[in-house]
Amino acid sequence: MNLRNNNIKRLSVEEHDVLVVGGGINGAVTAAALAARGETVALIDAGDFAGFTSQQSSNLVWGGIKYMEGYEFGLVAGLCKSRNELLDSFPSTVKEIRFLMTVNKRFRFHPWIILASTWLYWLLGRGKTRAPRLVSPRRLKQIEPLINTAISSAGIEYSDAFLHDNDARFVFNFVRSALDNGCVAANYVKSQGAKRDAKGQWITQVQDQVTDNSFEIRSTILVNAAGAFVDSHNALTGIETEHQHVLSKGIHLIVPQISENHRVLAFFADDERLFFAIPMANRTCIGTTDTRVDDPVTAVTDEDRDFVLSNINARLDLPAPLVAGDIIAERCGVRPLATLKRSDNSIDVQQLSRKHVIEMSAEQNHISIFGGKLTDSVNVGNEISACVAELGLQLDPVEKWYGEPDQQTRDTFFNRANRLGLDEILANDTNEALSKRLWRRYGIHAEIMLDAIERDHSLIEPLIENAGIRRCEIDYLAQNEMIVKLEDYLRRRSKIELLVSRSTLRQSAGLFEACEKLFGAEAKARFDEYFSE
């Protein structure tokens, strides 16, 4: 907590070029891009970083093949370009994955049309991934015996990308990058609105959600990256915009591993939307729904569960149908979709574009970000940087503000990890070498863990049963990743909560030991708080 406490003090006494409100993907890349360009940046979130929409995605980094049906070829081409850039820049984190799409016999499009669409998708993606191919029902059953070919006319293989870790971890690593470049960031700091003083400087009233203390943050520019709460924060601040958000709820269910094959199974659900079964370590993530809602705070309903379970059971020949009791964890969040303000309320969320929109007021030194996707994150960072320059701040030139360390740094790390024997230690959930896991999750900061292992080799031992976490990680996390609640660790700095049921976690001796490392004297209170929710 020392890092967070120090940053809270700095937020209240220092003046900042830019204050970013919202620590989801849009806010994280904004802070990272501006801090790398030499700006003094502050970043706050009312909850934990990536604690809302950005922790509820499908973990796919994709060009949006489903948007082609709406003829949004420009959007798809742009998203594919962004996907390719992330594949090149984060080779340990963003990986190509094969999709196997099953076409139902009664589907409105012939399989050859779907195949042609995947080829166009591949071309729009500049041929970066493996090429598509048509799969006969007989061959479909051979390569994936679980698929119910009785209702299928063909299968189509194509490629996209996914996040090896969870989405929230991907977001936090942008926050970490911003911190490394001097950003002052703190989670659980809630903005209560802002106003400009006589000199035109923004004064944002905030409250520390941990201590209840209130204070002011002063900045030249205010960036509203509050995701689903952009509209409500603009109302607090008196900002008028041309756009607003319409909210669509999406859910995913985490169940025991369906298939040992590392591929995404794609289907067309009963409402003819794409529907996925996505590998997640030794589990499977299935979904999603697309339901318009008015409140950003949502929950999974029995109807949602029935929709997902009935669709997956109808399309797979499972040994036993999946039931609610098989659900290990649930993901439920809203997609904030950008649209022009309008008087009627008849918007169909399934027809809305997934483009992000940035609105800038030069007169007020204010920027609002509407929409956004993990795939498009680098573009958001670059576009906000251009807006900040247009508002008059001088940005340092930077060749690249995102991505993994260079090859020499990587080689140095892996040579040292190999000498310590970390290449031989495999995670029980993915069979991945510990050296690769530490590098992927922590990058250059994993050197700190190698230092600790050199001093005490027992730190390579597992801490939490069946979770892949090693003792060397927990000390680093406690000092460097602003973990305030146990959920921050289990759900966002890691994906343990998505892989291990709460009942199993509660019985884990290693989990309480992790609490003691993370929270010290407050360990029992934080443990009880988590399991009382």
C-alpha cells in the first residue's frame, strides 16, 4: 500500500498537465501514452484499475468479423491493423488462436458465403494470420468430436488473437507503464465532479474510498475516460457533448474445460449472433449475450444463464449437458457504445457501430472518450496524445510508448531465469514454464522476482493450490501493484477467481498466507470481506 499512499499525497499537492478520470483500458492507455511523451499525468479510478467493463471481456483481441455483416469494412480493417500491431508488440501476451466456426443447416447464409467472408476478413487483416479453410461435416467431427454435426452443414477455420492472461492484467500493465514514466496513479479515488478556476485550470474534487478523505486535484487538461460513466461524469462537470453512450450487457460463464484442443469454438446462437467457447487455461469461457440495459451496474440473470447453457448444449455433444452447477465463475459487464444524442429511445444495440469517438473542447481543455475496445487501445492512446498537443501542451517525441522490452532485454532475462532452473518448472494449469509466465505477466519487473529467487530458492514454490501463483510473485505484488482488496488480486492482477471456485478458494491455506503478505494486520478483515460478498 506504500505506493498508493505516496501517490495519494502527490495527487493532492502536485499540479498536473493532465488528469485522466477512469482506469479502464481507455484511461490506462491515455496515461501510458502521455506519460511516455513527457507529460505530468495523474490517473484515478473510483474502484480498482480495470474494475468495471475492462474486466468483463471475452479476452479476444480481434478485428471484429461480426461487424462485416453491417458492411463496416473500414472499422474491421482498422481493428485488424490494431490487432496485428498488438500481436507484434506483445508477442508473449497477445497470441494468434484458431477459430472453428460451425454453420447450422438452417442458417440464413450458405457456408460458401461465410467462407468468402472469412477470406475477405483475412485480406482486410493483411494476411497476418493463418488463412481460412472450409471443413466438411465429416472432417469437422474428426478434428473436434464434441461438435454436434447433425445440425451442422459445414465448419470454417480462421484465425484471430486472444489475451494469454486476463483482460484486466493487460490493462494494468499499461498502468504500470504509465507509473514507470512518472504518472501519479491511484485506485479507489472517486471524482465528485470538476470545475475550472479563474485561470482556466481544472480543479477536480475527489474522495479516497479507502479513508473517506476528500481533496482536490489540479490539472491543465481533464480527460474523461470513465467508460460507462462518461455521461454521468460530464453531467457532474457541466460538459455538453454531441455523443452519448448506449449500454449493452454481455455475459460469459466459466465452466470446466470442454475440449483439450486449444482453439475457439464459434457458433451462431439462436439469435444468430456469434457465440463462442474460448479456452481459458484449464477452463472454458462461453458466451456472450447482447442485451440493452439502462444501468451500468448489471448482474447475470437466470435468463442469461439459460441462454448461454442452452446454446452450448445444443451445439456440442457433451458427455453430460452443462448445468448451472457447473459454473465456476461468471463475467457480466456493459459495453458502452457511442452514438449521437437523439430524442427517441429505439436504438438497437446489435446494430450500433463499435467505433470509439473522441470529443474535445478546446475552449474548456476537456476530452471525452466514448466507446473503445481492447483491440483499439493503441489508437486511443495516440489520438488522445494528438488532442493534448492540439490543446497546447508540448509532447516529447517518442518512437514507441507501448510493447514488450526489446530482444536483448528479453534474452538477458531468459538466460538468467534458465540458470535458476525456471525453464523446468511448469504451471499445473497450462504446462507453461515459470520463466515464460513471469516474463509475460511482469516484463522487465520480473527481474525483481529473479533477485528474490537467487536469495531464497524456495520462493519458486506454489502459493495457492491449483492457481499457478508462486511465492516470489506475492511480495512483488504487495509492494508494487496497489492491491487494496482481495478481489483486486484474485480477479484483476491475476485470474484465479475465474479458474477456482470460491468454495475451493476458501479452503486454501495458501490464500490466507497471500492475504497476510498483501494486507498485513488487515489480512483477516480483507479475507472475510471477500467471502462475505
